[in-house]
Amino acid sequence: MARRQRIKGEGIPEHTPQPFPAAVKLGNMVFSSAVGGEDPKTHELPKDIEAQCRNAFGNVRRIMEKAGGSPADIGKVTVYLRSRDDRVTVNKFWVEMFPNEDDRPVRHTVATDLAGGRLIQLEFIAVV
């Protein structure tokens, strides 16, 4: 049996044809790769930041559910944005996912040149 458990399933976009999973569970920890804003059903990438954020945070939720946890188990999130100006939109979805200001994971936001029309990508580490 593999030491790492690949987290996959309906509504979790895969990194095809890349040779790595969207997320893995190793013991009681969950590590994601870049979780983008693809639509969970069509796997298409919307053009606007609002839709990409909605999808990206939804994709994180589905990964955590499949791993046996929830967003409450996330300890750290790195947010990659094409434009730092989009932090306002990210914050809307951030507060929705983590409503208690005393119970939020740490976050680091990085502006970078994302490929293929991506406006946001999330990476996280969780303990379940």
C-alpha cells in the first residue's frame, strides 16, 4: 500500500497530463498542489476572478471533504494571484470559508505570472 493517499474524486480537478495529484494525505496531514479556479463539472477555467475564486475555494472544500476533514482543519494557505488588486475578491471568499476571525489559518499572498488564464491558485496544508 502506498504511503501517500492520493485525494481524487468527482469535483476535484486533476493536473492532467502532469505527473502529480491535486492533493495527498500523508498520515494525518493533507497537502495540496496548486488548486485553481476550474469549474468542478466542466473543468473549464472562467475568465473572471470572482468565478475563479468561487471555484478555487469550492475545490479546496471538496479536497478536504474527500480527505476526511473540512476547511476547519487547514493550518496554512498560500494564495497566488495574477494581480494583488484581486485580494479584495479573495477576502470575500476567505471570510466565507473562515468566518471566525479567531479561528482562521495563516495566509500568504503572492503576486505572480500564472499560466493559462489563471487568476488565482491556492495551496494549503491541513491536519485531520
